[in-house]
Amino acid sequence: MGTGKGLPGGQYRPLNDEDVKAIHQTSLRVFEEVGFQVGLKGARDLFKKAGAEVDDSNETVKLSPDLVMELIGRAPSTVMLCGRAADGQFDCEVGGTRVYMGTGGTALNVQDPGSNDRRPSRLSDVADMARVVDALDNIHFYMLNVYPNDVPARQVDVNRFGAALNRTRKHVMGGVYTVDGVRNVARMAGIIAGSPEAFRERPFLSMVTCVISPFKVDKHYGRLAVEAAQAGIPLVVPSEPLCGATAPITLAANLVVWTVDTLAGVMLAQLVRPGTPVLAGCVSSITDLRDLKYLSGAVEMGLLNAGASQLAEFYDLPVYVTAGMSDSKVNDAQAGYESAITNVMVALAGGNWIHDAAGFLEFCMTASYDKLVIDNEILGMTMRAVAGIEVNEQTLAYELIKQAGPGGHFVSSRHTRRHMRTELYRPQFSDRENRDQWNEAGRKDARTRATETVRGILDEPAEPMLSAEVRARIRESIPGIEDFILQ
């Protein structure tokens, strides 16, 4: 069975239609009666000009239900997030219930191949992680998953994107930190594409600017969102309401907070530049009520992000949702079952752009090379579940069953040969040998095999994905870029 990107989900529905309508109506009441804060005066002015009620003294914006629906209606229902392969094999048409799964960001630590310890992440890890992602078929995009602790903050944006774009052909998404960083990344994108117009036609990178729960578009992230929208860069506006901390303890109320948060970001993007390609974004989860720390491997995170996928479908918006992380510190059984259960839930719910789905441990604080390989297998199985069961005359195989009859077999039939490569998921990594063969191969467990796979990828010479001419132009045109990432 093919496990390609973009398969339609939506088979799993944790919310019924009345639930969705109730969350929607409650969210509209919040917009009208409670409002949300917008720290950037220019952004508040845009809302005021559109007809919102704005109180500059406390930076609060309130909107009527009709105005909310009008503004989010300006956002495209489908966003193209492209790769850089000539045949378009890495392009992603994001919207509806089509499912894509990839890495996430941004961890401060890295777990090296074969290690159970962690160390601070470096810029070289951004490039090396990109190489591993490029080699793993079931990871559909590369979200910049680590922060380079060895790079000055003012130079982080352009160096992270540059390191990734020179080592993978897949779409690159990342959070941004400075206005100059957004501008420099936009300039770099234009150089790589050939022109700013060519980049907007086929955007191979996108940016994340967060909304703060509950109900706050702060001055800094608001300015970054405005910059990205003005540059025509596809944008994600996620929020992270946490049950019992920045949202009420109940999952339904968390989804109300999330809906208001992310729709505020969607509306701002449309006010800056109508038609801006924007994804609603959900990173909702729960807190450990013993000490109020964030939890990433909780089953409730799967429920919340599956519910957010349904709500985004209701609003006809593409959505960035979260799954696949683990709170375990190492690649053990806990890391496997926590990652698998949320990935399956959110993918089956039709989450469009499922980030954090590969490579994260320890409350999203550590990115693991080995876990990228293990999760690549989980994602392949997850996408097989999304594909479901195809029922037609060929797959029902009545004539074949009739021919074989009682006590017959189907091992040598043409039907078996025709369908065996498309009907059944073929593991790329899992061990399915008998014990004698496993013993002869060295008795290797999944973690050991993952380490060998990563080392095999990274031991190969690093090939630049950008031409020598493009790399030279970037060096000449972009201040603060580290030379080694363009080698």
C-alpha cells in the first residue's frame, strides 16, 4: 500500500456536528463580549478600520460574529507548500482533510545517534537533521526542529533556513525571531527562486508566528506576522492553550480558547494582505497538575488536535496540528506508544499539516536523530491507516474466491501478485524475521537499527541542494550568514 502524502483523513471524529457548532458559537461570544489583546498599534488600527471595536487603553479588540466570519472568509481554503524537486514530488496541497506529517520545532537539545544523553543543539544539527529527513520517505516536510545555541540571536533566522534549504529538497517551515530575520529569509527565498514573484508562485518555505493563549497577539509576534504577510510568505498562526494553565481544565473549553487565538491570527494576516496563505495552528495539550509542566505525550493532546482538525474543516481553513511527541527521555517503549497513538488519532481526524510527528523526546525539549528513523516507520503505518480499506470489484475478489473454493489458497494467484505491493504496508525498518535469522543478524533491537541507519546517512558526503551560483549570491547578499552551511 502506498503511504504517500496527501491522503484524505477524516475517519475519526471525536466531535459530533453539534459539538462543533457549540464550540463555534461560544468562540463567537468570546470575540464579541470578551475580545482579545493586540499589542501592535498598527495591527489594532487595521482591525478598527475593518469595523472592530478597539480599546487602545487596554489594547483589546472585539468583533461581531459577522465580521469574524467575513475576515476569516478571505483566507484561502487551500495552501500550496512546495518542495524543490523538479517533478513536484515534495509539493503539498494543504487543506480539506489531506494529511501530511513531518518534524517540528524548536528543541534546545539534541540526542546523538546511539546516545541516551543530550547536549545543546548547534547549527550543524539543523543541516544534519535536514539530511536525515531528506532520506526518510514518510516524513513529508522539514520543520526546523532545533535552535542553534551557537549562533547569535540576531542571525538565527537566516542561518536556520539557509542550513536546511541547502540540505533538503522538502518544504522547510520554521519559527522566526526578528524582523530583520524575516526580511533576510524573504530575500534569500527570492534569490533561490530567481525572484520574489517566482517564490510566491511556488513557496518552498513558510514561517510560524505564535498567538499567546489566552487571547493575545503580542507586539513582537504581531510584528513578525505582519512582516511575513507583507512579504507573501505562507504563515502559520498557532497557539498552545494548556488545560488547567492557560485554558480551563476541560478539553471543550481548551478548544474554545484555541479557536479564538488562532482565528485572531488568521484575521490579522488577511487584514495585512487579503488572500495571504495562512494555516490555523494548534499545539494544544494538558499540564501535569502536580507541577504545572507541559506534557507532550498525553492522549488528550491527540484528542485536542483531532478536534482542532475538525474545527478547521468547519471554517474551511487549512490547519497545522500537533502529534507524535513523547515525554520519555530515551527511545524506549513509552516513546513508541505515545508517539504512535497521537499520530494515528490526529491523522485519522484529517489534520492537514501534522508537525512534531517525528523526532521529539522529553516534553519537546530534545530532538533525537534515532527517533527520526523510528518515527518514519510509525508514520508509514499511520498513513496506511489513513488510506483505509478500498472496496470495489477488484478488491472484493469474488471470482477469485469462487475459483479457489473451500480449502483453496491464493499464494500463487495473479491477483496476489498484482495487489501485494499496493495493498500491504511494507516496513522499511521493522524486524519481521524469525528468531534464527534475527540472531544471525546480530540480535539488534529497534534502537540499534535506527542508530545504524542514521550513521549510514550522515557518513555519506553532504551534497549541497543549492547551486554554486545561488550559494555565492546568498553569501554576497545576506548579512550574518555562516559560510559553512552553504558549502
